[in-house]
Amino acid sequence: MSAVLSGQEIYRLLEQKPPLVESYLNLGEQIQPNGIDLTLREVALLESSGKIAVENAERQLPELATLAFDGLGFIDLVPGIYLITYNEIVHLPNNVMALARPRSSLLRCGVTVGTAVWDAGYSGRSQSLMVVYNSQGFRLQKNTRVVQLVFLWLSGETEGYRGAYQNENID
């Protein structure tokens, strides 16, 4: 039977090797009753087209231009799409998957984050798509909490993720 991990279960899995999540900034603020908030490390513009095909070898990701934060750690975003990278590195066991949802404060500002599934067995520092719908733009500070990652126990263990993004952005 699958179930959402509680904050207490997340704390317990943070003690395993490797930990469920590492490189967090403030665990006391980030752990929630039903997940953990991921924080903003980087924002980039997509500067070219991308391509996916039947064969993964034909995959082509867009070129990116990383945007700079100002002296106070803020960035002003005009309406549009951005690729964001999180500070946290996630290590999912083979019996846990994760889904992320934007924090409600983002939604109330006319901004959302599109995410994919974090498959059981995945390790890495993920990226997601941020969309600024607000016609007035949006001001965003580095290291702010932007999504809540919710973990789900699987009904059984899988062989684990073995895709192209395994161990991505771990530096």
C-alpha cells in the first residue's frame, strides 16, 4: 500500500546513507507535515529549442543562460518561462517516489512551477520549469522556498531509476 511520508518519517530517512535529502539550507523551516520545501539555487533562460524523440540518443536540451541575482540576492523576472535549479540533492530509495507542487505564495503572485515525477531510485539536484504569468513580473530571492516535495511509499520496491538524469547537477 502506498502512502505519503510524514514529516517524522522524512526526518528518519534523512539519517540513512545516503540521506533522503542533502544540501538543505534550514531543515527546521523546510520540513513540512507532508514533505520538504525545496529552495532556489539558480534561474536560467532557455536560449534555444530543445528536442525529444523516440530514441533518447536524439534528445537535445536547450542552451541555457544563467541569470544573475542582484546584491541583495534578488532577481526580477518578466513574464515568461525559466528553468530553475534547486539547492537540495534528493536520494530516493527504491521504495519511495516524489511529486512536487508550487508553494501557494507563488500561485498567489501569478507564478507556478511545473515539475516531473521523481522516480524511485533517483539521485540528483533537480530542475523544474518556472512560469511567470503575472503581467507585472515577479521579484524572487535566491534560496527562497519555491516547491514542496511530497514523498510517497510505493507498494513494493522497484529496480530504481536508471535514466539520463541520474546524479544530475551534483557538484
